[in-house]
Amino acid sequence: MKFKKGETVIYPHHGACVVQATKKMEFFGEKQEYLILKTVINEMTLRVPIDQTDDVGVRPPISADELEDLVAVLAKPDPRVPSNWSRRFKNHQEKLKSGDVYQVAEVVRNLAARNRDASLSAAERTMYERARVNLISEISPALKVSAEDAELYLDEALAKGVLKDGEEADEKKTKKKK
């Protein structure tokens, strides 16, 4: 994949990033070409060796056409997840590490459903919030909208399935109006 300054890419653990530059740098006595990324969420700078971008999962964001498939994943009602907390948590961690947008969407959907039925543990709540932020950072450039509008889009997709009454989407709209 060729990287151009200013383009948006997805880094699995940090969501959307903007390419700042490519630069030859020396670390541990070895010169390599690095991709310099600035995360959209926390404005953190990441340096990734260009020859390892595929290995770490750097990829282009999804297109507007792929959003329909993403909504289908998010809107699937009553997903099956392990009832054992540690198995469920590990399963979700692996999906998040994959960097695949559809697996991240599954984690968001599963944890939203779990949150609907019972309170999430502190670790699951943190995982849910992080997965939501990463997904929002990917939806935003696909729709060419603000993070707030991307979050509404996400909540509306969840409202079609696991959040049948749309409680989170309604809650967000109420907050936005205030």
C-alpha cells in the first residue's frame, strides 16, 4: 500500500490516523523508512516501519459502500457470545486486535447487547468504549461527517438490532440537543 500525506488510514489499536509523512529514521542501529501517523482520537504520533504496515494491520478505512455490510453486523439481533466472562473477554480482545472493522463491530454489538441485559464489568465497559471510539473514527471518514454524527449513525445501527428500543440513540440525541 502506498501512503500519501494527509490521507486517512486505520491502525488497529488506535482507529483512524492521518498520514503525516514517511521518513528515514535510525533505531537500534538500523535505518528504515517509517510511516509517521497522527491518531485522530488522542492526537498521538505513531511511527511504523513501512515494511511492517501490513503485519501490524495498517489499512485504508472502509468505503461508504461497505457501510451497509457494517450496519448488517451491528443490527444483528441477539448475538451468541460465551457466557463465561474470561472466555468472552478473550474472544473480544482477539477480535479487536485483528483490526478488521467487522470484528470490531461485532464486539461493539455484543457488548451493547450485554450492557442492555446486565451491567458490564469495568474491563468490559472500557473495552466497549474503546471499540466504539475506534468504530466511530472509521465511520466518520467513510460518511465524511463529524465524529458526533458518526456516533449517531452507530447508535442508529445498533438500535435496529440489539438495542431494539433505540435507547442509546435517543439518549445521544437528547444530549446533543442540550
